Amino acid sequence: MNVTFKTNKLKKLANDYSKCQREMGAIRAKWFQKRLNDLIDAEILEDVRYLPGNYHELTGNRKGQWACDLDQPYRLIFEPHEDPIPTDEQGIVLWLEIKGVEVIEIVNYHKK
């Protein structure tokens, strides 16, 4: 799958594991690289849907974004390249038709 990055900082972290470890710590850097590799190796978003990492659609003010687990409580947040996001007649997102994503951020969105 085609994976792009919203910021140059995220792109640099993805491409420089040592820098990633220094900025995020060893555990988060490891999971960040693992999840990125899962996305890159996939042909479509459906290919990662049931992999470890709990890939899932977000709701509410994050509708249109997806998340997967890094080290708890941090998540890797991404959006499909497809615009509009493909859906069926009932409005259910078609994971089978998403062929690229943009990594938006790494965040703990559950914190108060």
C-alpha cells in the first residue's frame, strides 16, 4: 500500500530508526516501525484489518481516520488517500477499496 506522511517529522522518524528511538523511546519506535511495515506490505487496507494492532475506524470528531495500537495508550493515526472514502449503499466503509494512507500523528487521544 502507498503510505505517505502528513509531516516531514513523521517521515524522518519513519526513515531513521535511531532518531525514532531517541525521540519516542525503544518500545514505541519498535511498534511504530512494525505498524508502518504492516501498512506498506499490505495491498489494500483490508489486509491489515485483522492483524495484531487493532486497526479500526474512528468515530465522532475523528470520523474518516483510522487508528492502530502502538504502546498503550498511544495510537498511530492515519487517513485513506481516497477522497471521498469509498462506502457502500449503507455508508459502510469499503476497506477493500482503500489502497493508500497518510500517517497523520502518533497520539494518546483518550487522555483527558
